[in-house]
Amino acid sequence: MDENTLARPVPEDAPAAAAAWVERIRRKVAESGRTVRLMEFCGTHTMAIARSGLRSLLRGAVELVSGPGCPVCVTADGEIDRMLAYCDVPGAIVATYGDLLRVPGSHSSLARRRAEGTDVRVVYSALDALQLARENPDRPVVFLGVGFETTAPAAALAVKTAREEGLGNFYVHSAHKQTPPAMRALLEAGDLKLDGIICPGHVSTVLGAEAFAFLPAEYGVPGAVAGFEPLDILLAVDHLVDAALGRRSPDLWNGYPRWVRPGGNRRAQVLLNEVFRPCDARWRGLGWLPGSGLCLRDEFAPFDAETRFPAAVPEPPARKGCRCGEVLRGLLTPAECPLFGRACRPEQPVGPCMVSSEGACAAWYRYGPGEEVRA
Amino acid sequence: MTERVTLAHGDGGEATHRLIAEIFYPALANPALLQGGDSAVLDPPGAGRLALTTDSFVVHPIFFPGGDLGRLAVCGTVNDLAVAGARPLWLSAGFIIEEGFPLADLRRLVGSMAAAAAEAGVQIVAGDTKVVGRGQADGCFINTAGVGLVPQGRDLGAHRIRTGQAILVSGPVGEHGVAVLSTRAGLAFETPVVSDAAPLIALAQAVLTAAPGAACMRDPTRGGLATALADLAADSGCDLVVEEAEIPVSPQVEGACDLLGLDPLYLACEGRLLLFCPAEEAEAALAAMRAHPLGRGAHIIGRVGGSGGRAFLRTAIGGTRRLERLTGENLPRIC
Amino acid sequence: MCLAVPARVVETDGRRATVEVLGNRRRVDVSLVDAAPGQYVLLHAGIAIAVLDEAEAEETLAAYRAVLGEAPAGHGRAPDRGEGPLEGDR
């Protein structure tokens, strides 16, 4: 069995290397007399940082703020309620990523509906949902498509394949979203003082690092595309710290070149453009962002779940006390939300930031903010 | 006899009698069971305290790589006794079977139980069979209860965990969890990982002999190693600190977890021992584990810190993070 | 977002492939990349979205370690970080 050493590059002396990078970063910051504030825009980065304990190692020097990079967390209540309405379609199989199963809408969740009798199936891929449609030709299969540009191509492939095969029972509810518009919205809001942005590594494999060049170019904010190993994140942090401290001019740095190519994945981009068109989308915490969503193009309307199964879903009431929106925008740390750890815990979440496997609140709760422990 | 379990098999009459005679007795044969009384009447083997435990096994799929529900039902209960420091003596087994369950499958499960019981050196001396209508049970549920004898003077438990003690695990974690997940339709991946379900008595006895000062043992099952540590931290009131680099995880389990977005520390084991012992006995305990076939992959993974009641992981890069109990299911993720 | 895993291509017909992740195998879609058996792809939600550039990976490995030797040996924490759970060890 092979060792994947280059596919998962981790040097033998990784702990020493990580310690040395942390030390270098801390020294630079200490010399400058200020602290540095960076935002990461990818739920997987949120988790990687939390799980590796990086936040604790950098605390006091670099503040790592979580942005709206968790596609489940940014799915608004109304959208969840809309998805739950498919559970009412007679005989339907509702196929979902595991991430969505426990997310609460205003009255229920997929997990609850499953317990109440809806045939909800957890799938690993949109293509698995397509297979369900092939195997159950007499039943509608509705696939709940959430995700950013990394995940949308899989849904696009599924829809295209369904059309090629003439399947008449496969539908996609596209709640896919685009990353750059959310970044712009956050920077435009201006209430965050960010010294840099850690850019999502896997979105970048599809879009190319260039998709984030607007950050330094239009907003003067340095960006660093980062991988997901602790050392990848540390390299990106170091680069951004240099820019923040004026040691280099703000740029967009590709720190994940082993997977992120110049131009990204052209084939995936063409596919996305072929199947989806930009549309307005509702983001928790950010409201409606024009052109930030991905909706099925008209020629794929026969596969659009919303068209095939329209439902009038009332606008949900605002969640009492839930500050998920502010947490998503980096304005509040999870611990600063009054519900955190009390009314809102992983086993009884109020908002998606707590229930999503990569929500900032879930990460904070499960892994701690990087607090220390007395021996 | 028909090929499938019918409601008649649970009636207590002729059909039940034939089921017991043709499936249960031959596989589980022992004098106490074959007496066929309403109760098994047994001679206690000596002085000591009695340990009693019960567990119901409803895992699905019923058959998975490395084992099945029957093996699990015996090992799970035997291991609960073993970690109490008890010598397991007798088990009971109650079956709740769904109408329509294939008899061939029932035979297979009972055969696995017999084999596991023989491995563990215990006898299944009492049993019960009920059949419920279609849809009222998911194939087959098994409950086992077990009685064991704890020698005089032995007192293991979270209440004996103290600052400075070493924490050991007997082998790589998450194997049962991955094995069970791999059979779940819709995940469609092939894995070489098999369940680690095994009876741990001999291993536990070897450890207790090598480390007589052992304070506490646990077999981490649902919720994985992390949940067991979080539970023990809370129960003991001590902070527990384990090293990520020292926790054994096989590359295949790691790969399966990477594929599905799961954390091996939260996936079930069914044949692993977690041990708390005085620091000065740690090396001896480790050697005893490694000398046993079920403990080859044993490691010292951490130590007991001061008072607090929380479990911590020191990560491979020197950070720290808390280990909480598992909440919700282990679901495959894309995020 | 998003969890992706490096996977080695075992065999492929250009559209689908069997890949292996540390011994675990799965059939996945590879129509969005050009990958030959033996190469590594990045797998996300059942599809390959990128192919590994081994030369870049080597450089990254070197970059990780470039800082070694700069920092004082055995020193990975700042003095003002407070007590850690293992402080008693030091």
C-alpha cells in the first residue's frame, strides 16, 4: 500500500517545522507591536484550524476570524424550509449530503422528517443521488444541492448525465453559492478591520487563484490561497502577516500550487457555466446578494426541483437570540453569542453555525477557542 | 422447518421448541442451558463481588466485515465485565426477531455467538426468543446480560483515576466504525478494514497482572475513543490529556475517514481496551498488551492531568483542543 | 468547505475511475480532469477536481521545512501564552 507522500506532504519533522513557523510568525508580530487579524473563508479551514489547535498557538499574535465559508451555515432558514417542503412530495426520495441532515429550519429538519417517515437518504455525491433515480424509476428523487464552486460541478455533472440518459425522475434543488460575492459583501460592509484573507484552497482548484485577485487589487486586502494541512495554513498566515506588517505589498499568493493550477480547472468552469447561471441568493447574515447564487439554466428546467415541485413556503420568523449572521460575518466570536453553550449546543442547536460540522460555533464548542488548561 | 422465522416461532409452543432444539441448543450447548429450566441455577465459583451488565444490540447491518450482530452481542457484554476487572462467567441471550427473518441468518448469528463465547471462555446459559410482526423490529435484535466475578480487593473505575496516571490504548481505533459504515448503501466504497470486535478478557487479565495498581479500564464503543475519554474525564473530575501523535490509527481507517469526512477518534471500536494505571506501571502494562495478539498495536497515549473534568488532545503540531462527546450520528460530509 | 482527499488512480476509462485512498477504493467521476493510472487526483463529493503536480508538492515540502534552523531549538511557544495542559511536563 502506497504512502501518498507527495499527495499528502507531511515532513517527518512536521511538529518541529510547525513550531518553527509559529515562532517566526509570533516574533514578527511581536516586533511590530500590533496584532494581525485574518479571516478564513472556508468551513474546512475553520475546522482544520480548530482541530489542529492552531488558534491557540497563534493567540495573542494573530487573530483568526471565521467568515461565511460554510455553505450549510449560510443557507438561510427560508431555504431550509423550502427544502423541507420536498418531504411532502408523495413517494419522493430526498437525497442530501450528511451535512444538511440535522440543520434546523424554522419548524423541522431533514432528520426529523426522516423519523416521521420521509425517505431521506444521505449521499456522498450528487452522482449517488442520480443512481438512486436510476434504481427507483417510479419515484421522484430530489437532490438538495448545497455547496460552493467546489461542489457545484458534481451537481452539474449529475444534471447533464440525467439529461443524456433521459431520466424523468431526477431533480436538483440548487442552493449552490459563489464565494467571491460574499467576500465582496463583507469587505463592502466595512465593519471588519481585516489585514488579510485566507482564501479557500479547494474552491481555488476550480476557479483558479486568480478568482481572488480582486482582494488586493480592488480592496487592498492581501489574500493567500491555502491548503488544509496545518503547515499549509501556517505558510499562508506567514505570507499574510508579512503583507499586513508592510514587509511585502499586498498580493494574492497561491500557497496551494500542488493542486491549484493557473486558471483553475477550465473544464469544471465550462461545465458550471453550461448548467448554471448566476442568480440572486439569500445568505444567512448577509441577506440577498445579487448574482451570488447558481441556479439551473432554463434548458435544464425539467430537472429543477423548484419548478417541478413548487411550494409556497412562508417567510420564517427571525430566530430569537440567534446571532449566527453576525458570527458568520466575523463580528462576533461564537463565545460572544448569548445562546452559545446554553440554549445553543451541538445536541440542540438553534442556528446552523452550531449544527454544521464546520460551523464556527460547532468548531468553537467542540474544540475550544484554544483555551489553556491548568495541569 | 420453513426457511424464515414466523410468528409461530415466538409462540412458546411446538414451533418455538423446534427452533430452540434445532438452532440454539446445538450451537450453544452447555449443561446449564440444556437443562432447559425456566432459570439456570449455577454454582458461584468462589469469593468476590459479582459484576452484572446488560446490553442490547441493534446494529445494522447485521453482517459486516469482521463480524456480525451475534459476535458483537457476546463481545460487548463480555468486555463490559472484563473492564470491571471481572472474570466473565455466564451470559444470557434474548432475541427479538422480525417475522420473515431468514433462518439461515439466525443460524449464522447463533453460530457466531457460540464461537465468540468459546473464545471468551463463557457459557450462554439462559435465553429467550420472541418474534414480532413484520416491520416491528429491524431483522433481529439481541439482548445479552452477563455475570462475572470480581476478585476480592479489586476495585476499578473512574473514581480511582488520579493525577499522574498513564493512559494506554490496546490498539488502533475506529475499525469497527469504518467496517460498519462501509456496508451502508449509498457510500459505496470498498475497504480492507474489518471490525475489531473481540473478547478482551485474556488481554484485560494480562494487563491487570502486569499492572496491579491499574485504576480503571474501559472498552470504547459507540462514540469512539474521544467520547470514552470525555466521559471518563467528567466522571473522574480529572483533566485527561492525550497525544494525537501517539493514538494508533491504521492508514486504511485514516483513508476511509478522509474519504467520508469523519474523525477516527469518534468511530466505534469493539475490541479495544483503554487503561489508566500508575505511571510507574505503564511500561509493564504496555509490554503485557503487546505480548497479546489483541494488543500488538498498543500505545501509551497520554496522562491524567490535574482536576478539571475535561479531555484534551495535544495535536501533532503542538496545539491543544478539547475532546467532547460525540453529538449526533457520524455522517459523511462534503464540508 | 470543502473536504477533499487525495486519491490514487488505479484504472480509468477517461470518464469514471477506480481510485484508492490509503487502501480504500471507490468508483468516481474523472471527466473533469486528465489523470492516468498511478497519478493522484483530488476527490470531492465523488468527482476528481484536480490532478497533483508532484513538482509543486516537492517544493511545498521543502517550503514547510525552510524555516527549520532559524528558530531556537525546542522552542515552540511564546512565554505569554499562559498555562497549557502539559506545562507540568516542562
